[in-house]
Amino acid sequence: MHKIIITLLISFSIVNSNFVRAEDKKIDLNFHAEINGQVFKCGESYAGVGKSQSEITPTDFRMYISEVAFLNEQGKWIKANLVDDGIWQNQSVAMLDFENGLGPCRNGTSATNSVIKVIVPDQQYSGLKFVIGVPFPLNHADPTVAKAPLSSTALFWSWQSGYRFIKFDARVKSANVGLGGDEHHAKLHNAHQSHQNSNLSAVGYSMHLGSTECAASSSTAIPKQCKNPNRVAVEIKPFNVEKNSLVIDIGRVLKQTDISINTPQTSPGCMSFPGDADCVSIMDNLGIPYDGKSPSGIQKLIFAR
């Protein structure tokens, strides 16, 4: 009888993982995607992007968030519990999706999500931190059986590399002769699958962030570690949970990058792989070490408003 009661209690705890106790409160973290201060919209064009001051039309913008915590009045970071909604977030990771599957974003999905819902002890908080990325144990598993939002194969590279933590794609208006949208996406897919070099100059640009140099016997094997985890640590102080929202501005990350061209014999845009000149300033602006060099400062992608 005792064993049966224990089993029932465990089951009750799992089923009610989203239950809010009297001493807890729910917080909605609202995110706004922008490009150089302008609201991100599929089908819109944005001028003055990157070092080349190029005009772009976005075709995709999604990312994963995990390890959310808040700074209380005692100066202690309190871990937040993600609300498992079965769609956009489970207990470990949440997906932000700013594309709507329309027009140039037709390779995406119609549903969007710009809110992360969490549960924390009912206290006063003055800071927020989280990670752009997927925890290692979940990052290298079979996406076909993974729980949402990790069931999205569009953000999955391979068991060896794991997921794309950030997926940003755009068409670039350029004088260079290059690839159109669909052909660009096909070439990106082939580059991801084979890790082959590409000499792409043009009408497509992508910035995909994920782990690299993950030691495994093959691209379909689960690695024991990755030399370059490439997870972005975001810490925002001060942060008022009642008043502040969060802005994600990809234009700030691309500021020093010439997105109108691609360095010969490297992956299209910046795919996070080492040895790509197109990634140097991007990784620095994300606050990530790259090719053995430490970043010059903290990440510039996300800030409070």
C-alpha cells in the first residue's frame, strides 16, 4: 500500500508541474523582434543593415531560450520554472518564433510566439538572466520523438551538432549576382548536412547559431561534449518584471558584418563553424568566444525596454 501511495504522489507532482502555489506568481516575459529599431515583419524590407548598409527582407527568425532566473532583493538568483504548454515550451526550454509562414517566410509556420511564461516565488526582483540555447542533454537527441518545442526539425542540424539556437534568414538586395530565396535555402540545407564549404555571394544571408566541433563517431551519433557550446548568456540589470519587455534586435549583431558577400570557401553567411571571417564580429556581438578569442564584451542582441 505504501508503494502505491508513493507512486500516486509522484504522478500527481508530474501532472501538476504547472500548478501555481499561493507563494508563487506567474510572469510573462514579452519579447519584441526588431531590425535596427524597426519592428520585425515577414515581407517587410529593411535598409542600412550591416557594414554594407544592405537592404534585406527577412525569411525566418526563431530561437530557443532556457535557464531563466530572476535576481531577488537579497542578491540571489532564483531559478524560474517554465510553464509546460505542450507547444512553445516544456519544463526545460522555450521557443520564440517571429516568422508567420507568409510571403518570403513561406518555409516557416503560421503560428508565432513572442512570450515566455514562467513561475517563480512571489518576491521582488530586480534582474533577469537566461541562456539562448538548448541544454546539452536535450540538444543531442532524436527530434522526431522530442517533446515540443524541440520537435521542430526546422531548427535541428544533426544529432552531432544538435539544434540551431538562433535561426535568422533573409534575402539581400545586392548588386552581386547570387541565389534566389528557394535556391538559397536548398544550398543552406546541403551545407548543414555535409558541412561542405560554399562560395555564396549574394541574395541570401543566414545567421545560424549552434554548437560546433562536437566529438562523435558520425553526424548521427550523440556526442559526449562540444568544443564550442555557443550558448549566449543574457543578463539584464535592472529589470522590472511588471514594466519591462525584451527587445531582440538582430541588426545590432550584424552591424560590423558585410552581409552582401560571403567569404570564399566558407559556409553561407555565418553558420557558427570555426575559421569563418563572416562570424568574427557576429560572435563577438553575441558575447561568445570564437576561434580561441574571448569576446570584447557582453551580448548586444537582447536588451530591456
